[in-house]
Amino acid sequence: MMKDNNLNVEQLFQTQKNLNDRILEEHNLTGHDLFQEKQLAFLVELGELANETRCFKYWSKKGPAERSVILEEYVDGLHFVLTLGLSLGYTTFATDENGQAERTLTEQFLYVMESTHHLNRNRNEEDFHKLTASFMKLGDMLGFSGKEIEQAYFEKNKVNHERQDQGY
């Protein structure tokens, strides 16, 4: 279970909904089914996060990126986890994997990816909760508290709005 897990999930979803609504309106995408684009965006962000941790780079002696870089990549992924939930009408998180076996960081990344594929196939609340639990477990394994994640999320959300202001 994530240490200091006091994420305000309701506020996270509302904040993400505001950004998503803005993007859909400004890019004239309201009413389009973008679930697969959102899923791929999440997987790309997850890959960028894995790349910064370097957990799978058995051929390299170089260590992981700075903690702040890894946290920023993690919250980039969180934006899309929230977006996937909103796309399906789910606005609650499961934050505990309920007795899942301990995994290495590489195994956890693969499990999050697998959970994402299950969600794409089934698009149900149970699979969304498996994704959120596995993603929160990943954050825990990376050493982030709920408070840190929340703060970094709101900072990055502000940047994302600024990017929209600039025609990103």
C-alpha cells in the first residue's frame, strides 16, 4: 500500500475532467471515441517512465534519472489513468493490489501494461481498478507518497493548461 496515501481522488478526477473537456472543445473532438488514443498515450508515458528508471536496462551501468524527473513522468501517466477512467465513467481508484505477489520494478511495469490491455479489451470497472491499483503500486515502488504525487500532478496539470494556452 502506498505510504501516506491521502490522494484526493475526487479532486484529481475533477481537475483532469476540466483539462480533458478543454482539450476536446479546443481541438473540436467532443463526441469522438478516443479511448485507444488515450490508452496508447498512457502506454507511451509508461514507457517514458520506465526509460527514466532504467530498471530494465541490464546492459547499462548508468543509474536512474533524478527522482524529480521520474516523478514528473509518473504524473504524466497519472493524467492518462484518470483520463481512461473518465472515458469509461469511472471516478474511483483502487489503491491496493490485495495480496499480489511482490514483483520487481520491471515486472510491475509489465503488469501495469498488461492491466491496460485488459482494460482496453473489457472496458469494465474491475479492470479499471486493477489498472489503478497496479499503477499506484508502481508509484509506491518508486518511493512516492500520495502527497508528493498529488502535488506533482497539480503542478503538471497547470503546465498542461499553459501548453493549451500556447496552442500546443
